[in-house]
Amino acid sequence: MIEDTPAQYKIRVHDHAEKALGAVVRVAQAAGVACEMVQVEHEHPYRAIIDIAEAKHCDLIVMSSHGRHGVSAIVLGSETAKVLTHCKIPILVHR
């Protein structure tokens, strides 16, 4: 059952992303690593990752992998695999 209106959902997702990304920024700052938080909505997440990385002149993209194999990997798709396939910037995948 859907509990949120589209507007409520958008606010809730935005707040969740702010909290999660904010934690990453704090850890990076504590380690003395430059970090800029960017939050983008896009129909294709892999395309947003590539577009932002190119616009920010990144020299590396770091992504995770769930390590799914077989049918589950095909059915669920993999944003990491799509970025690897379509991006010219080096990518470090953590599994």
C-alpha cells in the first residue's frame, strides 16, 4: 500500500539522501579529503553518475557491487555495470 503522496515521497527520499550523503561528507572531511555532495534525480542513475563525474572533471569514480550473478544480475540490472560500460573515466569497484 502506498503511504506517501508523490510530493511526500520526494521530500522523504531527499531527506534520506541528505542524511546518508552528509555522513559521507563528514567522514571525508575528518580524513582531510575534499568532498562535494551532489544530489541529482535522473531516470537513468548510471547516466547521472557519468554526467556529474564528467562535469566535475573527476579522475576516478568509486562504486560498489553487490556481486550478483546469473539471472538476478540480468533482471535487477547493475548501475555499476552500466557505468563501467558507458564511461571513459576510470572506475574502482568495491565488492
